[in-house]
Amino acid sequence: MKSKNIIITGTSRGIGFELVHLFANQGHNVLALSRNAQPVNNLHFDNITSFSFDLSKKEDYQNVQKFITDEWEHVDVLINNAGTLLNKPFSETSFEDFKNVYTTNVFGVSELTRIVLPFMKNDGHVVNISSMGGVQGSLKFPGLAAYSSSKGAVITLTELLAEEYKESGPSFNVLALGAVQTEMLEEAFPGYKAPTSAIDMATYIANFALTGQNYYNGKLLQVSNSTP
């Protein structure tokens, strides 16, 4: 397979970190974006670029834009993987809590996609990572009002972008993940053991990101073998 230019957010740990490693081993060029760039920098791959990126900072988006313009000129795949998980009773969830969750999980996805789109061709693929908690009719859990509602917004955003760009491309799809054994899950639900490892889920996402646009556009795929 011809090497592709791939951008991934939320790469300091968990699924995002495993995705960077998988794509780099396959020979693809990876731009890894996370507030903590050091874990990826420690991989020492020539085809990985990693720098600190905060979804709430306007200048960080400008840095991404400049990198693409100067180094790549085009992007084949964008994986909006970064997310924040808040487990707190609704009565205790403040305006700032909701704002922080939506800034990362919704506004960040929207803005980075907007910045990257001019560099993507009609056969490009934008993959947004959502959650089963954001799927209408799925089992819901107390304490996840901010998180799950934000992930529902990502699903609808994906469908809208696929419609808006259906003539010109790229393709847009969203994966609603079930529970995956990551540091973020452990922090929100201490002691819970998920049935799927980060590397197993990353392997699925990597394959889908490279080929899924050949079969899907504007689609929500539920990737879960458990409840949640």
C-alpha cells in the first residue's frame, strides 16, 4: 500500500498512541497531536512528527496548518480520537465542566476538521471517534451527561459533514466505541475491566481508516462487544 499522510489526535496514551505506532510500522507518515507530545517522541520514528497540541488554543491549529503546508501539502486520513471523559453526577456538573468536555469532544473535532479539509482529496477519510453512550437508544449511565451528550453531537456532526461534502469528498464516518481498557477509562471508572484492549481497538480503527471510505460515507458504526 502506498504510504499515506495521517493525522491523529489524542496520541499520548491509549488508542491514539497505539494508532501512531501501527501506522508508523506500516510506513505511513503520521502527525501525532496531543497536549503531551513526549510519549510519541520517545518512539523515535523518522516518519512520525509529534508536537504539543491543545484543542482549545487557536495558535495550535495554525501550527498544524503550517506543518501541512510546508511538509506534506495534502492529508489522506484524519482521525479525531482525542476525548475527555467526565464521570460526575449531573447536579454537580457545572457550566465549566460541560464547556471543557465539549471543547475537546465537539468543538475541537469541528475546528481541526475545518482546518485540515482544504488539504484533503476526494478519496480522503475523516474518522471521528465517538462512544456507544452517544448512540440514540443505547444504554445510558448516570454521571455521563456531559460526555455522552458530546459524543452524540459528534455522531450528528459527522453525518452533516458527509452530506455537505458528498460531491467533492472526503468521506466522513464515525465509530461508536464500547468500553476499551485505557487509562482514561480507568480514571473515570476505577476497577472496571473492559473486554477490549487499546491495541485491539487501534488495530480495528487503523484498518477502517485506510479502507472504510471505500464502503461507507456518513455512517455510524457501533464497535462494541459489551455493555457499555
